Amino acid sequence: MAMTTEELQETAAPKGKYHHGDLRQTLIAACYDIINERGADAFSLADACRLANVSTAAPYRHFKDRDEILAEVTARGFEAMTARAVEAVEAQGEGTLEGIVAMGQAYVDFALSEGGVFRLMFGGAPALQDSEPVIELGNNCFGYLIQQITIYCMAHGMEQDAGAVAVKMWTFVHGASALLMDDKYEKVTPDLDVKAMIADAIPMLLGKPG
């Protein structure tokens, strides 16, 4: 999982003596924290520089522009989301129904705890979505879901298209996460347990074992 600003600052050199990689990583972590707290629309490089304890000129030694930094934060979001998915599966078992359900529930947890970055990840800005790190880490994240579904189907003699099942599952879990973030469920079903709903829906999306 991506390091926090505090963790990165502990490993970085003192102000004015940063190694190239230290400063870059510290700035990314500072931007990640600010976006999580305020959202990308309220994000400013000046605030990130203050949090990282560097000059306002520092980002431009390592990034072409603001969009490049946002792309790095987006990529880190997918990296962190994948780490949560892996942790969830490892706790329940590779290719198991319980592991796949736990992945869906971990997705909800990520959306709620990393809300600003989550919105940035799926905001659709071309400058971010076309970034090579974003594409690579986003594909890795989705690919891990496909992998777990594939293992499950093979173990149960199912000839499902794992990619198609993954798309349906992601659509359902992402939509539920977004509705929960925006308090939409409160207006129609305030007592809804979204994680329980996901646990009920995933077996249906996977289909019956052969």
C-alpha cells in the first residue's frame, strides 16, 4: 500500500537535502492526503508543498505540471485499492467465494476511507485516465478480480467468462459504493447494510457451480 506523508517524511532527508526520489514520493504522498481530505477540485500544489515542507518551486523539479501529479495520485489509488483486495483475499482464501466477497467489501471500505482519491480515480479526466501508470495499475487492480474469479470457476467446474463476470461485479460494487458515499441510500432505505447486500449479490453474479 502507498506510504503516508508521515511515513515518507520519516525516511526523507532534511529540508534542502532531499534525494530525488525522496522529494518526489513525499510530494505525491502530501497530494494524496490533501485530495483525500478535500477532493481534487479543492487541491492546490501550494498546500501540498506546505504539508511536505518544501518550496512551491519543488514540484516542478519532478513533475511537468499539476495533471502529472494528479495522475501519480490516481495511480497510487489503484495501487492502494489492489493492496486492500489482496489483503482481503489472503484472509479468506484464494479463489474462494468468501475471498471474492471480501474483495467487494474492501472496495466499499476503500471508497469510504479514501473518498477524495476514489473520486479522482474514476473522475474521467483524459489527462489522468490516459496516463501510463494509471492504465497499468488500474488494469492490475481489475486483473486481480478476474484472476480470483477464474480460480473460483476452475475449482467449481464452471465455464464462465471471468472477464464478463468481473465487469458485472465491478459495476454492482462500484455503483453501491458511489451511492453509499453520496448518502443516496439514506433517502430510500436508511437501514441498508451495503456489505451484506454485496455478500448476497456476488454468488448470484458468479453463477451456480457446475
